[in-house]
Amino acid sequence: MAKTAIILGASGLVGNEVLNQLITDPDFEKIKLFVRKPLSIDHPKMEQHIVNFDDVESFRNLIIGDVIFCCLGTTIKTAGSQEAFKKVDHHYPFAFAKIAKQNGVKKYLIISSLGANKNASNFYLRTKGEIEFDLSNLKFESLVIVRPSMLLGNRKGFRLGEYIGKIVMKAISFLFIGKLKRYKAIEARDVAKAMIKLSKTNSTGITIAQSDILMEIAGN
């Protein structure tokens, strides 16, 4: 039976990969996008909704489908403050999740981060851990938490520090073996591929997939 997917953050690095792969995936007949600005891409399977993320209640009747791919994410630098960052990486995903659960959505997948921990001293990792914890309390039939390492891919915005980091990570990638494999940088397309595969499993409860597992699922 063909499914309806909801993507949050379809304009981002991984979200865009999820969208492109779902377009060619016969298991999904409809793809609902919730975005601030319309995407230039168009396809008969796509249904774009231009929304105000600060007022999720105003479009709760649209948050209906089989699975949600939450790829929302930003950086403190881009957001402008820790408060603004937390709004994108915690408040929005959680607000959507609460309504989705009420509307009968069975599966929710979210991109978190390697090292996420609600008790972490690092603000970024603590925020990621908090959203994981809060989502787990909603008791979805299936909650899939994806924890990638550094993401590789073509971002729209140039980040010098990230660019240098990617060069270094690629240069020393041969060192990431055994237990260290989870820290190896991963392509955004592989994260997307793994998420889609995980969305099709019959797993229930909470599933946590770190970078090394994501690579295996993606076929690398």
C-alpha cells in the first residue's frame, strides 16, 4: 500500500536528499512538504504547504500521513542566538510531533546528532538530547532517532570551518575503523537513504541509529 510522507526541512542538506529519493520511490504516493518558502522543485507527488512554524495549530489538519521525516536543523550562528537555535531544533520538531501523534501518524524519524545527551554540558548536544527525550515520551508506534557524524554534501551556504573540517575528515577517514567508525563523516544522501529504509521496517518503539549503522543500512 502506497504511503504518504511528510518532510520537515526539505530545503536542507539531508531533507532535500530525502525528497529527491522519495520522488522516485514507488512505495510513497504522496509527499507533503512544510516549508517557509516554496521550493523551486515540483513533482506530481509533491504537495507544498507554505506555513508559519510558530503557529502549527493553524494547520494541524494538514499534518496527516504515514511517516514524518524531520530534517529541521540550523546552527547557533545562523539562528543568531541559542534561543532561536532551540526553536528550530527542538520546539518546531516537538510541536509537529505532538499534533502528528494526535492525528494518528504512526512513525516519526528525526535527525539528531552523534553524542546527543539531555545532560550534556555542550548546548548543541544537550538540545539534541532534549528533543530525543521529549519525543520518546510521546509514545509513537515507532520513533527512529538518527545520529549522524559530520555530514558531507553540497550545502547552499558556505561555512569555512565546516569546509575545512570536511577536508580533514576525508583525509583521515582511513583511521575510523572498529569502534571509531561511528565518527567517520557520512554523505547526506546516505543518511537519507538509511532513513527511508528505516521508515519501511516494521520496528516498534524507539530505534537509535548512529553513523556507522546508517552507513551499513545505506549499503556502505
